[in-house]
Amino acid sequence: MIILTLSLFFIAALLAFLPGNPHGKLNNIISIILALLLVLLSGLRNGSQLPDYNSYLILYDDIKTGEAIVEPSFLYISKFVYFIFDDVLFLFIIYAVIGVFLKFRAIKQLTNLWLLSMAVYVSNFFILHEMIQIRAGVAAGFLLLCIKPIYERNLKKFLLFALFAIFFHISSLVIIPLWFLGKFKSKANLYFLVPIIPIAYIIYFLKITILNFIPIPYVQDKLDLYIALQDLGEADFFTDINVFNYLFLAKIFIFYFFLYNHKIMMLHNKYSIILLNIYAISLFMYPALAMMPVLAGRVSELLGIVEIILFPLLYYILSPKYLSRLIILIWSLAIILINIYKSGLIT
């Protein structure tokens, strides 16, 4: 599995150096083949070494006995698989097809640098989402599809994609407020985002639980449950997160670098302002929700899906162009090696 994952990444990385029309026939064929290979790898994998895999097996068995408490999407898909195939393998195949298709569809909509975006996707979110957090993976795909309607102020399409995301993962409730980011889509000066990360660290040091200010009963019930479990010493579930880890600090640096160069990015990608805003919120959530580590990681990772589109925009900022591509791919290689190690594929 490690060899196959790395092979697909290197194929995507090599393809990222191809010249020509990003929407040409050859490149479209390449994207279809790459998508099929990713679906096969994630859908047919042996996930016994991966986090969350055994939890999905347990959930699937619980659904057969009518005891599972989970999002409706997982419930309906599991019942469909049980009655039609009676093999949990098809559950993972269905999620792989949906997750990969949504992300490829969104990438094609949002950027001309889609080969670079695919390399970034395979290096990080493919492992995280299509191999581990399969429900969140589908939700993240719908989040990416929300960006175009936000820019175009198409409320009906935005709500449709947002509700589908919530249908697959409840953490996608954070997508709803993103609608208001469309008001900033053409704003030439984004320096009001400068203090957002320091504010998050202030919240972290003051130990403020910001979800206490959300007047939604379901969210409050979840919050009360998390706090109760934490008080009972569920250490495995509430492991402290390090908000000063090198990878997160590197992402903060990249964010401020993009923020400084956002006017260049606007010239080449009309969605760049919305992407930067969402990424700012993603980085903000990690320290701000650190009192609830699992939630902090899940929300930050869900919103962080915009890295797929955002990071390749470095291509427009740095020269020569081959150097910018190389930097993006070296970063992606480092990320995929970290993810392979952290995911348990290497023990």
C-alpha cells in the first residue's frame, strides 16, 4: 500500500510538469485514469493498520443490528451495502468513489493548476480522507464545491452542497457561515486577517471554549458530552494537541506569505480571496478549539481542504516557474512521508 500510494503521488508530481492546456483532452484522460487508480487504492485497501478502519467495521455491524448512532449518510449507505452486497468492502468503495469524484470535480472548477493540485491532494488529504476519515472526506469534497457558489452568490447551490456535507459529517455545520465570505471576494486588501492567528493563541492561553457561545442545542449536547468524557479521564480520546508543532507553524508562515502576496494571486485565480479566508479560519480553529483536541483537529482539517487549491498558487508568485513547481512538490513529498508515518502504514 505504501508503494502504491507513493507511486501515485510521483505520477501526479511528474504530470504536474506537463505543459499544455489544463482542460485539454489528454489532460482530461489523465485525470480520469488517476482518479480511477485512487478509487481502487482507497476502496480496495486493507485498512487494518489504519486509524478509524476498525471503528467503521464496528459501526457497520452495529447498523445491521440497529444499534448504531451515526450520520444518516453512513446509515443509509451501510444498509444499502448490507442488503445488496452483504460485504463491508463495498462501503469503502462507495465512499472512495464519492470522495475522489467530488474533489476532482472541485479542482477542475477552481483552478487551472489542477495537476499541481492533484499532487497536493494525493500527498495529504487522499490519505487523511479517502483512507481514514471517509465520512469527513466526502464532506470536504462538498465544501470545495461550495466555493464557486459563494463567489457567484448562488445561495441555492451553496445550501445544497452544504446540506450534503452536513448529511455526511456533522462537523460540516461550520460551512454555513462561510456564505458571508462572498462579500470579500473582490476585496483588494486582506490585512484585516493579520491578527486572526494571534487571537486564536490568546483564546488558547486563556482556555476559552468558544463553542459555549453557539446557541444550537445539538452542538451544546455534544460539547457537554466531550467535557464529561474529558473529566472522566478519557485520555485516548482527549489527547492534548501541540499547537506549536513544526508543521502547523509552517502552515502559519505559508498563510502569511500568501496574505502578503494576495494581490498577485487575485490576478490569476478569482477564488483566491475566499480560499485565503477559509484557510485563515482553518488555522484559527486549531488553537482556538484546542481545549477539545479531537474537534479542533477535525474542524481545522475539514476547512484546510482548501490547501489543495491554495498551495499551488505559489506557482504565480515565485519565479522561475520550474522552481515554484519544485517547491510545491518537495513540500508535498514531505507531507506524504509524514502522513504515511502518522497513519500507521509504517510502524
